Amino acid sequence: MHLFEGICKNPQKVYEHVDRNGNTMASITLEDNTGQLEVVIFADVYNCILTVGDVIFLTAKLDQCEPPKPLKAIAIDFMLLHSQMFS
């Protein structure tokens, strides 16, 4: 298993949706000069409202995918460090 862990600034896309059990989860896209990382944050890990411009700490399990598709990951741990909503 390959893990990604780090501080991530300014998610490019944030899409919240409700899972089949009625819980809120999110899909986010992180981007830097090397490419994109698409991350799914399931409801058991997603514990706050996330917006574009926030700073988060993320630990995620990377999925194998074939280039040129964006790298995909599933969040294991997630913490909001700074929110643009309250700035």
C-alpha cells in the first residue's frame, strides 16, 4: 500500500454529496506543478465543511492508475488546519 501524507493548500475542487446512508462525504481535487490527485473522503473521516482555499492535513491510500489519468486516493485521516470561510 502506498500512502500520501502531507499538508495540502487550496483544493482546486470540492464536491460534497450524501452517501446512501444519508451521511455527508466529499471528493476533492488537489493540484500542483506535477499533476492532480483526486481524493475521496468517506463520511467516517469527513468531519467538517471544506471549501476551495482551505489548508488541510491529509493521509490517504493511493490507488494504482495508469497515466495519463489523474492519481486517485482514499482518505484515511483528514484535518482542517485553516478555513477560508472564517478568514
